[in-house]
Amino acid sequence: MSNFILTKAQLQQILPGNPYIDFWYSALERCLPDYEINTPSRVAAFMAQCAHESGQFKFLKENLNYRAESLCRVWPKYFPNIDVARQYAQKPEMIANRAYGGRMGNGPEETGDGWKFCGRGLIQLTGRNNYQAFADSIETPIEDIPEYLQTFEGAVQSACWFWESNNLNVFADKGDMLNLTKRINGGTLGLEDRMKHYNHILHVLGA
């Protein structure tokens, strides 16, 4: 098996204008080999998905500042009408607690788990179950995970852990971005943008 790792110069081409290249490169160099993201096709697929999910490695926490109309469209089950949605609109903590409460291992809305375990990291790790499983994998208390996910190393390592846990190298080896996107997103949202990143990164890597 190859032990390919991208260079800092390649990363600068992949993330043009990102002011934290040195920090991201250090975290990627440390984490990618540990999770066998170690061939050009695997690195390209991983980086493309992360770039889409995090807005080019710029956003490490889910943006939950939704307007009422958007809440009804994105989460019709939890915001079934505009009157309910207006009570929560543009209140991220309340939105998270309602939308994520009582599922993914979270307690009910009033416990605050939805906000505590909202999406963080490069591949938006979400829910107490995922936070706990990641915490166990790196032998760290779950209480420390929300903050760790918003660090360079934590953001990368959690994405690598999610990748490995869901056996995503299988799809990366085939260049199957459609099924990779479904596994990460639950659907095909942003597929065109993910493909654009993927093809660009393959070109940068000379693959």
C-alpha cells in the first residue's frame, strides 16, 4: 500500500487563500497516514469532501442561524408550520436542541444535547453517539470533544475517524464520489461542488 502524503505546496493549491495552511498541513500530515488515507485517490476524495463540508476548511461548526421559512423546508418534521418555525428562527441553540433532540443518542430538546453535540469538525460530526464513539477511539472524555473538534488537529482527526468508521476508502479507491457523498451527507446535496473539488485536487496531485 502506498504511503502517499500531499505536500504543503499542493495543499496551498487545494486551499487557495486559506490563512492557516501551516496548521492544516501539520494536522493532515499527522492524521492521514494513521487512517490509511494514503493514496492520491483517497487523499483527493477525502480533501474534496472536507472542502465542501467546511467551506474550504474555513467553518468548523455548523451554521444553524436559519430563518423561519428555511426551517420549514430543511426540517419539516420538527418545524411543521411557519408559526412553530417563527418561535425558533435565528436562534441557533434553540434550533439545534429541537432538530437534534431525542435522536443520535441525544437527550430530549430540554436537555440541551442538540446544541452541545451539533455539527463540528471538517465533516460535521453530529450527535452524542458520534461524539462518544470518536471520544472512545482517541481515549478522551466526551466533555472535551466539542472544543477539540474546533481545533485544527481535532477537525482533521474526527473527519479521518468518520472516514475510517464508515469504510469510505472503499468508495475513494473506485473514485465513487456519488456514494461517498450519500454516506457523508445522507443524500446528494452539493454533489456538483464536491466533484469540482475532487477533479481539481486530482489535477493538483497529478493523479
